[in-house]
Amino acid sequence: MSPRKSRLVVDLIRGKDAGEALTILKFSRKRKAAGLVSSVLDSAIANAQVKFPNIDVDKLYISSVYVDKAPYLKRYRAAPRGRGVPILKRYCHITVHLGEREEK
């Protein structure tokens, strides 16, 4: 998935509660990017439960989330007159940081 497409989905969930973000991703129109971001968010929630066993999952929110470029996969496609046209398959790294909301 290219970083540009993934950033459109990531911008929808920045700063939201974890449960609300999962619901937004479930009903997003960008299905492939939403599926990838959803799996990363699920993994982050599971990691938080393992590292901090007494954490309340309902209080988790997305403190920061960003998408970085990854190395391209370079391929060539045949073109007319014996030429080759480059194809750059773009990939991305998705990072999610969770925080716990304070009681007021």
C-alpha cells in the first residue's frame, strides 16, 4: 500500500478512542488501507494489554499515528520500440502510539 493512500485513512483516526477508531476503520470506503491500519491498531492494543496487564482498554486512545515511506520494489514493463518502462511499487511503514486517558 502506498503511503499517500494510507495517510488518508490514518488522518481519520488520529486522536480518537481505540474502539471508536476500529469502528471508523470498519466502515471506511478505503478498504485495503483501512484493513492494514486496523490490523496494526489491533496489534498495538494487544501489545498494550501484554506489557501493562492492569491497563483499561476502554481508556486507550491514539496519541500519535503516522505513515512513513518504505523502500520501493522496482520492476520494468515492456514498452513499444524495445524499451522498458519502470514500475515503482510503493510500500509504507505504519506506526501507532497509544495512550491512556486520565480520569477527570
